[in-house]
Amino acid sequence: MADFRLSRSFRAARQASRKQCLMLVMLAAVSACAPVYRNHGYVPSEEELAPVEVGTDTRETVGQKIGRPSTSGLLNDVGWFYVQSRYKEFGPRQPKEVDRQVLAVTFNEAGTVENIARYGLEDGRVVEISRRVTETNVKGMSFIQQILGNFGRVQASDFLGE
């Protein structure tokens, strides 16, 4: 009789242990699915930007007050662009940009600040700077047609190396 009680309590403890392990596995799975956020770049805050005055500051003074950007005007160097992006990664999915800020400081020919503008993700557009696409010479043929089209072109000399 004592063996029966012992085995019964042992089974109950074992079953409780299984439930705890299952709960831990489920908790680990749920916490692994939490999104991860990454920040890239730097944009000065309004407080950091306050000392910069339009019409009086130059490239040198702007660089001293808020620092030089990682990007400037590519073609004519009329402005400095501070860019900051925030990406959301969720499991195996491709990262998605959820926020972007661009601070544009433009200069005139004399090198003084002409304008300061702040843009967000909603203001942006995708611009194709360069596109290189190799066009195929197979048009209007399915994959199966391409494979089957090569059967008549095989010759014995191709295999013999002659």
C-alpha cells in the first residue's frame, strides 16, 4: 500500500514538472518573438540646433555647434544632411523602417546657412539612383519550354569532346 501511495505522489510530481517545463518553453517562445529595434545615424535635437542661426552661421560654425554630418550634397555640395533611421526586426522577417528623420542644412554661395528643414519618413520617396538590369533573350517562353527546347540541340560530339 505504501508503494502505491509513493508511486502516485511520484506521478503527480512528475506531471507537475512536465507542466512547468512546458510553461517555460512557451514563455521562451513568446519572448523570442518580441520585436527588436535598431537605430542608425544621428540627427541633432531642437535644443542642439537652437544656437545655429540662419544667415549668420557658416559651414565652420555649424560644424563646431552640431558636428559635421556623414552625408552632404552629392552633386553640388549645397547642403548638409543628418539622417537617422529606426528599424523594426521581428523574427525571420526582413527589417522594416518604422521612422526616419532627415535634417537638411542648406548653404548659399557665400557659405552661410540659407535654410534648416526637418523631414520625416512620410515626406520621403524612393528614388532610383542607378538601375542595372540584364534583360533575358528568352521572351514568352516558360521554364519547361526552355528546358525541353534544348533536347534537339544535343549532339554526340558534345559528349565525346571532339
